[in-house]
Amino acid sequence: MRLSVLRDGFIIAALAVVFAIAVNAIRPDGIPLLAKEEFDIYVPCTESTGEAVSVNPSTPLISDPSSLIIDARSPSAYARKHLPGAVSQPFDWLAEQDEVNDRANQIARRIASSGKHHVVVYGDGGNPDSGKHWAALLSASGIRNVVYVTGGAEALQLADPGIGGAE
Amino acid sequence: MSRSWHAYVDWPGHRWFGFAARIYLGTVFLLACWHKLAHPDTFALDIATYQLLPLWAVNAFALVLPWIELFAGILLIAGYKTQAAAWLILLMMLSFIIALLWALHLGLDMACGCFASQAATDEDPISHLTLLRDLLWFGLAAYILLFDSAPLGIDRLIEKRSLKQ
């Protein structure tokens, strides 16, 4: 490539810089040249790659002793109230994809060594639902018979308040 | 460089293919820059969402890039300083492709911000198709730079005039 092409490109870019700064300086909605405050960016959601099967809150799997119950809500929500025997595994929406996958694999290994036949996950029942995401991730980690409770903790309470269900 | 390579580069048909590629790519860049020029704040947010540039560089990039797109697009269509414009577009496409690869690697669920802010539309989400599209545009810019050495446009008029003199 000729040197003149590089030179012309540099001149065009320099002109663009001058125009950009000048126009930004005179326009009423101009922005600071150097950003100082952090942007309120959209948080990337981790992707669930496995199949998440839903069950009703009244499923007998919840009271089945061969089921492992996972509470995907925050530790504070778990501390307030949870299903008897439920294990707290809060889903971190802010975690990086690799971090979440690693954690899902760790939990999957624990589940595999627990001798349980089913895994029932419940989250906050929101949209997106942390329980559904955990179920999908565990399924993607090779765990079979993973289900999540439709409507999450709130639906569990509605279905059967007597089981000591969620908050 | 071999003789056959020169014959290939000097093929007269390149100017017509190059002309079509220039009009197409120039139009793409003009369409891409208008929203960024009008709303630098939302374009800055798009850039920040990629999480690739340091915070201090985000606004500067958001302010300058659309102007380079505008200048390069106009010059490409007009056929003036065509090679330099193609060179700039090649560099911009390279940076866009790197940003896209980074976003796809992170699994970012976002619009690419190529034509309008993600705050304005959800119809342009990043995907491997976006990457394919950018690679195509990168290829077009490379074609213009390498093969459209006598472009139809102002450059050609200037060259003819200088030859007459």
C-alpha cells in the first residue's frame, strides 16, 4: 500500500476528530470528552444451555426423600424461610458465564455423589427465574431428572403453606 | 509479485465491481453513522456495554467514530481519496469484528449498536450472523483497497486532468 494512502487516511481521521470535538462543544446535548462516571450498562445474563423441565408446586417430588431440593434464592431469603431439607445455592445473576458454569459443575458433582434420584430447584419465581436457570445449568452439566418449580418460592407457599415453604 | 498477479489486479472490470462495492459500503456507513451522530450519549452506552474500552476512552470513541464513518462513507461514494477511505473502513471493520468476537465470547445479550442504539431497538441483536455480515463488509473494503486502484469518481477525473496537463 502506498504511503500516500496512509497519510490521507490519517488526515481524514484527524479532520473527523476536529469536527467531532467542535460539534460536540457547540451542541446543547454534548457529552464530556472523557467519561468519568461508570455507565449503567445492561448486565449480561448468563445463558442456560440445558433443558429445564418445569413441575407444579404441588409435585410429589418435593416430599420425596429421594429428591434433592435446591433453593436458588438469595441467602437472606433462604434464611428467612425455605422448604425443609432445601440446600441453599443462590444463583448469582452478576457472575461471569465461566464462573456460573464452574459452580454448576461443582454442584453437579455434589448431586451425583448424594445418591438422590431427583433434583428439584426453586427460585424466586420472577422473570427471569433463578430456579429455572439453575435447573437448566445443572441439566447442561450432565445431571438428569432436574426440574424447577413453576412460580418458584411464592407458588410453593400458595400451594401448600403447611410444608414450611418459602417466604 | 508475479506477472499474472499484476494482470489480475489491473483487470478493467475491477473499477465496476469496485464502484458497486463503494456505493454499497458507503451507503452502509452513512446509514450507520446518522444515529450515532445524533445521539452520542446512547452510542457511548452501547460502547460501554461491550466492556472492551477503558472508561475514559468511551466518550471520545463515541464522539469521533461516527464522524470518521461519515467522512469515509462520503469519500467512498464520491470516489475521492477512495483508497484512504477504504483503508479507514477496513480498520473500523477490524475493530468492530474484534468487539463482536469479544461480546460473543462474553455471551453478552445486547444489540450490536451498529445502526441504532440498543435503547432504541432490540431488532439488531449480536449473533454469529452479525459477525458474518461484518466479515463481508471487511472483505468488500479490502477488495476496494487492493483492486479498485483506478476508481470511477473524482479521483479518476483528477487523474485524467493531470494526464492531459
